[in-house]
Amino acid sequence: MASKSNPSAQPGSYGEASIRVLKGLEPVKQRPGMYTRTDNPLHCIQEVIDNAADEALAGFGKRIDVTQHTDGSISIADDGRGIPFGLHPEEGVPVIEIVYTRLHAGGKFDKGSGGAYSFSGGLHGVGVSVTNALAKRLEVTVWREKQVAALAFEQGDVVEAVKVRPAASGDRKQGTTVRVWPEGKYFESAELPKNELVHLLRSKAVLMPGVTVTLKNEKSGEVQTWTYAGGLRDYLMQTLVADPLIPLIEGSQYASAAESENFAEGEGAAWALAFTEEGAVVRESYVNLIPTVAGGTHESGLKDGLFAALKGFIEMHSLLPKGVKLMPDDVFSRASFVLSAKVLDPQFQGQTKERLNSRDALRLVSTYVKPMLELWLNQHVEAGKKLAELAIRQAQTRQRAAQKVEKRKGSGVAVLPGKLTDCESRDLTLNEVFLVEGDSAGGSAKLGRNKETQAILPLRGKVLNAWEVERDLLFKNNEIHDISVALGVDPHGPTDSPDLSGLRYGKVCILSDADVDGSHIQVLLLTLFFRHFPKLIEAGHVFVARPPLYRVDAPPRGKKPAAKIYALDEGELSATLDKLRKEGAREGSWTISRFKGLGEMSAEQLWDTTLNPETRRLSPVALGELDFAATVELMNKLMGKGEAGSRRELMELHGDTIEIDV
């Protein structure tokens, strides 16, 4: 009798044996692009440099020495505390080995009082283990507690176990040296870009006055040394390509223990600002010494504080010409700056940490920048007036460009719906309209919005299911009529070429409650746009706003003050509570509130979580690569009136994959 074959072993089959569990550093080797930049090994080397900088930031080091060796390796030496090399109390493995071979293991998680690092760039416990995973060889030597420990790895695995010897009389007292041979197969180029490496090291010296940073090239014999006493101001002056219009503005402020109700002790920022009339602007920002090349919420805080201070100065001196509306970008567009923020528990976008996402960082930086800039402007009135003139010229140029577009649109605009609360701007790149569920939510949105750029159109009740409605009959429904007139675009089909020149908003945002009813309204509106306004989706104008479902009132934890934390859904709520436990919050010491609807949110809460472009979550709606005919067929099943049988079949097939919120 023929034996039965294992179904999971058949070609193309999918069974238990198909699931592979990646262990140790395998995930990094399989998908290096998820953990680092793969154009060259600089980000991997930066992970080691950042660790040395974290020691200096914590006050335990005064030197960082980087050497490019003739054999292609790079070594980074610091005089910090040295990585512990004793056995880990739980794992029973030398700590130094864990740091380099385990993902999500490190000394930066404990941000509470007594933690090894209060402020640090490292926070995922991923950094140097990625460097090790993508290296042919990596050697670590540590000087600590009158002992010297050394070990070596190849391809991420230990090849020379930890060896400890007593420190000799000529040895360093403390510190760590890491030497890395990057594995070329993981990178497009094995060469480190010299200019970027120099810029990175120089910026570390700028951000840590009193710390000496060196770069030595063994091949050429060149040695570069950076020590800055003048800090951000001197650095920005050296970097500017044009003469500044007014003297540089600089400042810094950090939270004291007395202010801990708002921010953790030590949180804050230092900045230097310059304004030029021409040439490229210089913009560099850092969080806990990590360069954030894609900006983030700390830059938004600088922008907010600058705009609020200058706008107040302009109003006080009656400098704004009639008919000119000043926008934040008018003030910010000619600004060059270096910004260094210290944030206790920074949340970055991705492991490469190129953008800061922490919502509180916007409020932190703005709160400290605004009053200091107001004081500076009032002490330097003539410079303030020059800066005001520059911003006003930018606003006038922007408004003239927008008016040219308006003239091409022509006249004969339909009367806008009475319940539409319009925005003042006519610039498509700035304007957005929120289609809001319910009048009460519409009221909060009207109060919380930015009236310059954000319009609100409240919708009463459920929108009509427009899937099977003839286009000529659409305007029988008041809500659909109001949406079309407010947008300035007529209903059309997928093969039509509608006139989009009358479009009044660059972003059309669906804003509904985060519950089941809200999801239903979302579906009805998306059905309307897919069926009768498909070119708006195709052109990238349609978005779905994602308000939070939960608010967690967290108690003070160590250095962290009490805070209100918003969670999008059950998953984020669970992650938030886990994080609070790790930060030392006692079980049950927090309060969880569930929003029954947007109307329950105050205007300020709605702005912080859902309307503010810097802190909200707004998902673009796109057609993707789906077969259009297949999508229409599926939508028929879901939205067609005579398709109850097909829907039942879909529910029977996929019902067990759906979470029901009752």
C-alpha cells in the first residue's frame, strides 16, 4: 500500500511546515532594509557612534575617536562607563554578548529614575545588534572596574568568547572600543561617504560642548578633530551659504523638577535660528543627539513657536497690510536652523530614526521657543520689523500665485451649502475639508480647526448608499448635493474626464467616530467617492481621518509626569498599558476612557489627535493595483441591494476573521 505523503511537503502547498520562525539575528540578515539603510554601511557605524554619544550625553564621556583602518574596518572608541560584561541575572549569558546578539535588548528601555540612560537616542534595543548582524567581523573591548574584557563575532555569531583580564598600569580606566568590518553583500557600496561621516561627527561635537570628536584615516594619515565651545550658533554661522538678514537668534530651555507637571525633568531644547533672503536654507534637527533628517514633531514645535511669536509681534506693531493672511510657512520658508531636542521617551518612525513622531515634542518645543522669541523680538524691534517684512513678502507672493489659479477657474460658482464652515485660504496645497459625522462633532471640529486652511462640512445621519443610484438622481439627496457643491466637482464615472479645475480643497477627509457606526459611515462615503467621484481618489485627494477610540490618563512614573495618552484601537491600548507597566506604573493606577463619539471630544482634544497635521493620523485612499472590474464585482456584493445572498456567503467564508465591537 502506498504511504501517505505529508501534505505540507508538496510543491506549492501551504501547511504547518511552511511557517518559518526566524531566530536571533536572522530577521536582520533576511531583511536588512527594515533595520538600516542599505546604500552604504554608514547607518550601521552610526549605531555604534550613537552609543558612544549616549555615554557623553549621560555625562560619563569626554572623547569619541573614530578610525578608518587600511583593511576597510572602522573602529569607534569612547571613554564612557564601558558595557557590563558580567552574567545577566536572568539570561545567564554575559551582558556584552546579549547586547550584540539579541534584538530588543539594551540599557535604554528603563527611562525612570535610576535608569542607566535617562535621555538617549537608543531606545529599541536593536542598534548595535544590527551592526553585528551585517558585519563580517566585529570586535569589542571594554575597560571597566580595573578589568579588560574582549570578545569577537563573525557574521553575527560569537567566535571568541568573552575573555577578562586585569587592567595593566598603562590601560585606559574605562570605555569601549568597537571595531567593525562591514559585510559588503548587504550594501550597494561598502565605502563610507566621507562628507556624511564628517558631518555626522562634527554635529556630535556641536551638540555636546566640551566633548572632543576625532576622525583618523590610516591610509591618508589625515586626522580631523572637533571641539566646539560656541555650540549651535557658531555651527550655523559656519554652515550658512548666504549672509543673514538679521542677527542669529539662539536659545535653550529645559524643564526643571518644579515644572514636572508638564514635562519630565531635563526635557527641552536648544536652537539657533537664521533668516536669509536668498540661497538654500540650512535645516538640521536632532533628538537626544540622533540626527532626524526627515524632521518631525520637534521641528513642528519650532515652527509653531516662531509663527506665534512673530504673528503677535506683527499684530502689536500693526505691520500686516490689509488683505494679507499670514501662514506658518510664510514665516518659516526662509528660516535656517539647528535644533537639538532632549525628549525622555522619543517615538521615532522606523528603526533608522529619521523622523520624530512623539506628539508631546511639538508642545514641548513650542512652549519653550515662543516666549523666548517674543522676548527677543521685543528687545530687537528693528530686526523684528525686518523679519516681519520678509514674512509678509512671502505671504503676498503666495497669495498672488493662488489668485492666478482662481482666475483660471472662472466665475459662476454655485452657492455653497449653508452648513459648510469654509476656510479662508484658497491654496489647494493647504486647503482641506472634513466631512464630519453629526452636528455635535461638527461643532467641536469648527472650534478646534485651523480656520485658515480647514473647512468643516457636518453630515446629518447616515449618507445614502449611492452604489446603485443613477448619476442624474444623486442630487435628490441633500447630503450628496452639499458634498459635490462644497468640493466644486461634479459626479462622474471612471472613464470620464471631469473638470477638476473647480476643486476647492486639496484634501477631502472623512472624519467619523471610531466605532461601528462610524465605520459604516466611512464605507458609505467611500462607496460614494469610488462610484461617483473616482478621479478624486485617483488624483490622491481623498483621505480617512483616524480618531482615537481610547484615552489613558497615566499617573507620574519616575521622571515622567502624568500624561494623557491616546490609543487608536484595542491593540494600541494594550501596547500603551504594557509600556506603562514597564515604566513602573502600578497596575490599575491609570484611568481608561472610551470615546463614544467625536462629539465627546473637546475642541482641543480633537485638534491634538485628529486635526493637527503634525500629530494626527490621516490615511490616504488609493485604488492600488487591484483589477478594477474585480473591485466593482466585490463592491456589488457588498453594497448592492439585491446581493444579500452573496453577502451571507462572504460572511460565512470570512466571518471568523472579523472582530466585532458591540
